[in-house]
Amino acid sequence: MNKQSKIRKKTVELHAPARPSRIRRAPARAKVETYARNAWWESREWEIRFAVAGIILFALGITAVVVDIGHVLGL
């Protein structure tokens, strides 16, 4: 007689009903207040303002270099 193969795993047996999810639906109060203070700097509008300011400062720097080179060369 041959023995039966035990290659297959046993199915999971659930003895107790599934527990309800423990995920919080509302964030903790302290995190909301901290985020409200930091959200002012993290908004999309501030990203645009910083980008525009960076572009303007870069353009002013390039202009200063070009004017200085023109002044040195006497053009």
C-alpha cells in the first residue's frame, strides 16, 4: 500500500469570527494642530511662490554676470 502525499498545505481554520478593523478614522488631535501650523509652508501656492522667486533670483544673477563681463570687455 502507498501512503497519501502530504504535499498540499492545510487550509486555514478560523476558530473565532474576524475582528473589526483597528484603523483610526480620525487623526489624533495633536497631529492635526501640528499639521495646521506646518501646512502654511507646505501648500501648493508656496511652492509656486518659491519657484518664481528662484527663477527671478537666477535671472538677476545671470544679468549681473553679463553686465559685469560687458563692462570688463568695454562693450
